[in-house]
Amino acid sequence: MGFHRRLAPSGFDRGASAAGAALTVLSAAAAALGAAVPSATAAPTDHTRAEVDRLYAAAEKATESYNRADERADTLRAQVTRAQDRIARQQLRINTMREALGSLAGAQYRAGGLDPSLALLFSDDPDEYLEKAAALDRINLHQAGELKELQAAMRELAQERTEATGKLRELDRSRKAVAAHKRTVEQKLAKARALLNSLPSADRAAYDRASRSDRTDLPDLGNSAAPSARAAAAVAAARAALGSPYVWGSNGPSGFDCSGLMQWSYAKAGVSLPRTSQAQRYAGQQVPLSQAQPGDLVTYRSDASHVGMYVGNGQVIHAPYPGAPVRYDPVGMMPVSSVTRV
């Protein structure tokens, strides 16, 4: 039987073995340090999810700022259009008045070539002349009134033009604000999507399932009734929107952001709500959360940057965030700042 004797390691092999052992120790130490200090390139999954949620909240706040700026721009556009219409009508009126006064002045000039005493002396019919002279006096008085009216109209036109110029400047600022808020929203959402894509596929799939979980089936809403017919109609409209996608800056009918859903739902009930969640907070009577009834608006966070509709038994309908459809959620899903009865 042959035996194989294990050869003693050479100096090189011994060095390699020592290096391997050292490498093992260093690897273990690095692993330990890695557990304590997050990697600069890949955040832990829980941290990434929390950052995605934070970015969605920041995007929603920017969306409400966008909605507010866009609403202001719409108001200014309407005001500028009305001002331009008034200016056009006033200019036409001034042009007409100028033509009338010009014609009258020309007629007076042509008829006033003689001294009035000589005109009376050479007149074939002095009585007729005197009647004409009296009529001319009346015309002069009328002309003076017309001239004053023309001057007032011109001052009014100048004021209208000054105000319209100011509105146009403000409209330009509002347009720039809309564009800036739009960029902010898109940047926040792009960063959130990039973070989500950095998650392991299993974690990303779990996040997507949680976001898209079908919480659109009618839950037990208890026996509470809406306090008014319009509130009941708004609740019915919000239920009809269940499953619709979240679309930032949209107030329906195919997609909604949080305040857009509330505005659209109450519009179906014949009630005009402001566009933003911050303004909707003051669109009615403030009531305690413990007294919330179906149709009440529930605003969230200290800055009131999110809003949902209470529908009974501790449930709200809202448009949560990108990727999540309009759905039911518990009223306490995040800190409540106020409850408003419209």
C-alpha cells in the first residue's frame, strides 16, 4: 500500500496561508463594520423605503404648491382677459367720442366765420338766426359735457392699462412659480423612483404590492350617515373614483391628486371647493375628529399637505401617492391636522 506524505508548505505557501488567514479576519471585521455603518452606495432596505415615503410626502407638498400657483395663474389669466376686453371697449368709446366732437367742432368753425352782430345784421331772417344761435349755445354746453366725459374716459382707460400691466407682470411671476413647482415635483418623484429601482427585486415587488393593494372593496362603514344631501353626494362621487390612478396636479375625471379628488367629488355635489388641501381645510366648519361624519374633509400633517374624505367607521377615501390608486385607508394612517365639515 502506498502512502502519500503531505509536503510541508513552502515559504511562499506559508505566506499565502497567513495572508489568507489575515484576509479572513479583515473580511470578518469589515462585515462587522458594514453592519454598523451603512454603505455609501446602497442604503438598507428599511431606510430606502422610509426615504421613498419622505420623497413622496415632499412631492405631495410641492404638488399642492403647484396647484396653488396654477390656480392663481388661472385667476390672473381671467382677470387679464377681462381687463383687455374693457380696454378695447373703452378705446372704441373714446374713438367714437373723438369723432363726434371733431365733427361738431368743424361745423362750428365753418358756421362761425362772421361776428355774431354782423351775422344778425345780414341775416335774411333774424328770428331764425336767433333760434340757431340759441341752439348753438346749447350745442356748446353739450360739447363741453362731451369733452369732460371724454377726458374722464381717457383717465379711466389709462388706469385700466396700468392695472392690466400689473396683472400681466404678476401672471408672468405665477407662470414661473408653476414651472418651478413642477420641476420640484418631478425631481422628487424621479428620485423616489430611482430609490425604488435600487431595492432588491423581491423588496421592490413587495413595495409595489403594498402600494397597489386593492383596498377598493367597500369596507364596513358602520351606520353613520352624511350630515347633508351634498355630503352624501360627495361621498358617492368619491366612491365612484375608487381605483382611479394618482396623477399629480389632476382633479379628474380619469386621475386625481389628493385635493383634486376632494374638489371633483364635491363638484359632483354642486359645491365649489378651493383647489389646494390647505385652502380646503378652511372651506367649512371645523369639527373634532371624534365627531367626524361622512363627507367631512380630513387634512393631514402639520402643513395640511394631504387631504382625504371621511366615509364612516374610521375610514377615509383618498388619493395616496404615485403608484397607489384612490382607495380606502384608516383615518389615522398619518397625523390628522383638522376635520372640516363642508
